[in-house]
Amino acid sequence: MRHRSVVIFGGTGFVGHQLVGRLTRAGVAVTLPTRFPERHGDMKLYPGVRLMRLSSLDEEALRAVLAGHDAVINLVGILNERKHNGEGFHRAHVDLTTRILMAARHVGIGRYLHMSALKADATGGSSFYLRSKGEAEDYAHEFGRQHGIAVTSFRPSVIFGPGDSFLNRFAGLIRLTPGVFPLACAEARFAPVYVGDVADAFVGSLDDPHAIGHRVDLCGPQDYSLGELVRYTSEVIGHPRKVIGLPDWMARLQARLLEFVPGKPFSRDNYASLQTPSVCDPGCPRQSTALETVAPTYLRR
């Protein structure tokens, strides 16, 4: 590969593990900035990986991390914030993207890959999450055009695979819920995409000049309602449940209440995001890996 040294922000997470494995097998040296390197010793099992302590996100610290590399990948994203005013989402998505790109420009990095989200929209997004993701994506492409940085962004639907926080979370809740499973926003639509396909898309675009400037939607081969996915999960783990969709007023109330539960299993912003179908437009190319071929291999463990 032409790009031989890459910094990945958010590289110790779910998608990052898959991406790091693929890049290192291709001979790419990978640096992973993290506040707590000691928590991610498993990443050292990949050849050519360097964990680098990053205790500050000011531009000087980011320049020190990025110096000597020829590409940067930003996978950072949050699904909830402490408050409910959008500040946390803006800080994690927009502010960090801005700082990374300014530091990349200063040290001469010419390639940037960005993790966005399907239906991210800076002005029309239904939630703080989708609006902040859209604003960060727009900023990345505009900054790249102005300063000669080749940008590609990826917009996946919900991502599944070993270690995911989607199907695995529902599996855990199902085991605790006897008989009937009440579900908010049961008709919300998704096109689940396999984490390996997402990682392959990043790797395949890194050296591809035709990918520059593109915003790539990533969807699996089939669309599902949230109710269908929860029902399928219950059957795979051997605890079949009758899924009952909650009326909208009750879903809103549930979101308000669960915001105060440790870990925020559901929030008002999650509810707002679910009002936008996370499916690809007609004619959009689909990723090949079907949910049914992978999910049983880890949900049944």
C-alpha cells in the first residue's frame, strides 16, 4: 500500500479492532492514540501497532501524534452525551474533527478517512447525534478541498459483529425479560452492515484515488425493523420472546426515564435518531455479508 503509516483515532474500539487487523496484515504501521494505553494491551498483538498516550486534545498534542505519518483515520463517535443540549455530541464529533484536520494540515498529512453515519445531516438530522455527525462530515470535506487533503467519509447503518453493542445489548436485555419484550420504536428501520465489510471499505479506499471526495453509504444486503431484529436475536440465543411495540407516548416516556439509568440504555436523542430510517436509498450498492451468517456465531456463545 502507498500509505504506510496511519494514525487511527478511536482505533481501540469495535470497528478499530477489525480495521487495525486488516491494515497491519497489509504491512501498514498503525499508531493508536489513547488516554489509557495500559487498558489496550491486546492491540499490541498486531504487528506494527504502537499505542501512544494522548492526555490532551489540544492542537500541539495532536501534532505530536500525527507527525511522521501519511494518513489519519477518525472513527470517534458517541451515541449519548451527559446532558441533553448537543454540546457533548458537538465536542466529540465536530470539535475533534476540526482539531485533527488542522493538526494534519500542519504536519503535512494528505489523506483523511472519516467515520460518519447513515442519514447524517447537519441541518435536517432528527437528533443531535445525526446533526453533529453531518456537521463534522461536511467540515471534513470542505477543509480537505480548501487545504489539499484527500477526504473520504463513510456512512454506515447500524454495525453488527462480534463485540457489537447492538445485538449483544438486546441479547442481554432479552435474557432478563421473561415472556414479553416491550420495545420502543419497534418499526424503526435499519440495514445492518457487518463490521468486517466496514473495515474492508476503509482499507480499500485508503489508496484509491477514485474514492477521494466521496461520501460512502454502507448498508447490509437486507433491511429490517427493530422489532424484527430483536425477535431474531431472541430466537438465536434460545430465549424466544413476544416483542410488543410500545405506543409513541410510552416510547418517549421510556427514553426520558432511561436517560437517568447508569449507562443510558436509551435516551431522548436515541429516540430522535430512530425517527429517521437508517436504510440506504434505492440503487445504492449493498455490502455482501448477511446478518444471519454471522450473528449466530457470537450471539450463541
